[in-house]
Amino acid sequence: MTPALPNASKLELRGGRVAIPSATAKLRITEILAPLGVPDAITQEVATHLVDASLSGVESHGIVRVLQYAAQYRAGHIIADATPVFRITATGAPEVDGHGAIGIPAMRLAFDEACRLAAQSGIAAVAIRNVGHTGRHGYFADLAAQKGFLTILTGGGKREQWRQVAPHGGVKAMLPTNPWCVGIPGGEQGPNILDFATSKIAGGWIHAARSAGALLPEGCVIDRFGNPTRDPEDYFNGGAILPAGGHKGFALALMAELIGEAMLGPVTVECNWLLICIDTARFRPAGPMQAAAEAILAELRACPPAPGFTSVEIPGERERNHHQAAQELIHVPEETWAQIVALAAQSAAPPDGEAFGPMP
């Protein structure tokens, strides 16, 4: 049993962690998804994506998600044998249709097509519809930024089914966590990535805490009476997540909801997404842009740390540093890993009717 890497988790565990080689984690995920009828190519892509998220220290979007995905496949919430397609609609809008499947391959396709279109015309916008959970968006934004593209992604919709976050000033869950992700080419250490839910904590952290028998951070969740709580069960018993930054997080979530549903139309599975992609070379060559970015970033890194901090961390660099320090080992809560191993051992688990909601 080993401790988590520094800054690896927001959870206060009641138990310990186990160090699992990334190859072993990927194998267990494959053993879970393949018997559910998921095509091998999708199984491998999803497994690789989840392992990468865990190695990057983004536990909420890491291997714990396979528990959610398996339950959703068994319940029919997402379709196992469907693949995404890119098309131009009758009105001329580029879109990716996920055909009701897991959304990770659809989001990867959307970023690929958006970069291709932006390389041709300078800017592109692609809608992503009819998808299940779309994974860690920072992963896709990082790849696009390495190619010289600025990307802006947001998603929302279907709040009637996925009420998770209370509006600022309210005590009842009304909106999904409606994330935003922005990626831009950075300095010498790589792209800078902003990837966050508009709630104080991503929904995935609450499911991760429940799975691991852990407590949530202070000030993130309220119970059904509006009282602060750290117990994830209080959220599942009618509580709500608070918006990040009070009115600012609520406003961002509302904008995402309006884009995702009022503009893009009815949501069929989880969120509708809008991806905007810009070729930064149209504005400034890569070399001067990187030099200017590094000057800004170096100045910020040199800022004296506040009490309780060791340094100022730059968005995007933290995940890459964690990935490198992990050395292909994932430090998983004991209880979570036991659940993954048990599920992998079941060759044909009977449907239990349980389906997790979306956890952006």
C-alpha cells in the first residue's frame, strides 16, 4: 500500500491506496467492457483514456469511471456497438453524432475534425450530439494545442434528468455540472489547459468518494436542507453541488445550458456539446507565440507561494508533471480497486438496473 502522489486527490480516504500498474488497470477495464458487447477498438480507446486520466491525477475521470460505464451499458443508457460519425447537416453545420454510445470516441472525432476544418479556414465550430460520457476534455484539448489550435468546448442540457448543481442563492439541484474546457499552445513546458466543471466539485468526485468510502472537501456539497456536508450520501439523498465561484459559476453553467439545449436542440443521452477551434498561426507564428507565453508563465511560476502552497501551478502543466511522476503506476483507493477487480471477474454480470448519472 502506498500513499497518493502529492495533489493527486481531493478525497479524504477512510482506507488506503494500492499501486496498480497501468497495464493491469487497462486489462481489468477491458475485461469489464468486452463482455458487454463493446467493440474492441472502442474498449481499447476507453481503457487507454481512463488510465491516462488516472495517471494524470484526475481521479474523478479515471479508472473509477468504468463502474459507471458498465452500469450504464447494462441499463441500456448507452449503446455498446455504435460508433460516431461526422457529417455536415442540411443547414451547413458540422456535427458529430455519437449514435447513443459512450462519448469518448465521439469527442476525439470532433476534435480531429474541428482541427482539420480550422486548418482550412482559420476557425471551425462543431456540435457533438447523442453521446454518453465524453471523458476528460483536457486530454483532447492538449493534443489540439500541441498542433497549434486554440479550442473552446462547453456542454449542457437535459437538466430535467440530471439535476446536480444548485443555482447561486438556491438550495435545490437544478442544473448539470456543465463543463468548460479551453486549451491553448503554451510555453516551453507545453500547452495550457483549463478544464473544469462549473460546480465546486465535478460529479465524478462524488461518485469516486462514494466508491472509496471517502469524505468530500469542505464547502462543495449541501444536503437536501441546504446544510453543508462532506458525506457523499447526502448528495444522493436529495442534496446538491454548489456552483464554483458563486454567481460566476452559475452564470457559466447557465450559458452552457443555453448553448447545449436552446441552441443545439433536445438532448438525447447526456449533454450536447459545442467545440470551437481556432488556428493560432493565423494570428501569430508558433515561435513568437511560444516565447511570449513562456515569458508570462515564467513570471507567474516565480510568484512566492502563499502559506500552505509549495508553488504556483500552471493549468495543464500539473497533469503532465503528475503523469511523468506516476511512472505508469495508478494509486487507487483500496475499495475502488476491489470493486473494479470484482466486476472484471464477472464474465456476465446480470443487469442490476442501476445507472449512474452523467459525471462531468
